[in-house]
Amino acid sequence: MGNKSQRNRLAAHPLPPKDFQQRMLPVTECQITWYRLNPSRHTSALYFDRSGRGRYDGLQQSYGILYVAETVEGAFIESFGRSHGAKGVAEEDLRNRNLFELQSDRQLTLVNLWGSGLVKIGADARITSGSDYERSRTWSEAIYLHPQKVDGIRYYSRHDNTQLCCGLFDRTSGYLREQNRGNMVDNNPSLLADILERYDYALL
């Protein structure tokens, strides 16, 4: 009999299957408002990241990706939920980020990296919440290069898996419009209070 810990060890998440470019991607068509808490030193939130540090960045920084959330709660927890066990957020940090609303002039086609969409492409939830970012980037690049020419990916936040987030590819840049709603302390205090209560966070 083999060692029990070895039998229970999960194999590495697979790479995209060889026929990936021939598969139909599971997509959602949507034209909604997205949210991003953006550093206040920047006048625009339309930043398509090519740093190679994000979960879905291109492996060779060959394309840019804009990370947004479908709710303000999602944008908040993606920005301030990275320290496990944190019980609060500094008022200064909140003042240093402005809440942006983003909308598209057309419907966007987004790949569903959740629910049955994961099974359909041969993946599992580790590409949205696991620690192997290089594997997630490999999948993201395969999706970007797919013949369907989708606009981005749709996935649940690792920090609150009830909140849907999106990575919008740079091919959407000419269709996006933004509105700066200011920081949440001064301009959105009621919404901030609700979010702090949701996550049991104190204002420090």
C-alpha cells in the first residue's frame, strides 16, 4: 500500500488541452457597470496591466489586462482583502484610492471561469484561486489567443467567492468609458459603512 499522503496528493493543475483552440469557449455576453478602486494619483482607471505580476497577465507581457469587479464589494475586497486575518483598513489607504465606474459601448464577451465553464474547458477552480500564477497565466494566454477573440475572463474573487470579477483584455480599450466617484471615505460613506460591516472590518 502506498503512503496515504501521497495517495491524497492532488496532481498539478493541467495545462490547456491540445484541442483547446478548437473548443467552443463557455461565454457570457454582458454590458454592465464594473468597478475598480484605483490609486488616486492616477486620473484614469483604464490601466491594462503588462507587468507580468497579475494572475492573468500574459506570459510574455504580450497583451494588457484590466482587473475589475462586478460590485463595489468585489472591488473593495480585491484591493484590501489580501492580508489574511486583517480586521480593519486604514482611512488613509481608503483616501488614496478612488472608486471608478466603468462601462462599455458594446456588449463584451467574457469566458466563464466558474461553474460548469471550468469543466467545459478542462480546468478547475485552482486557476482562479490557486497559488500557481504561471499556470493561470498560461490559461489566460490560451484564452486570449483563441479564435473566438473574446474580450476577457470572468471569475470569482479568491478573497470572497461570492463576488464576480473580470479581467478585460486590452482589445476592449476603445470601448470603455469611466467615471470617477471619488474616495469612499468622503464621497461614498454609506456604501463604505455597509462594506465594512459585511467584512467585519474596522476603520483604522
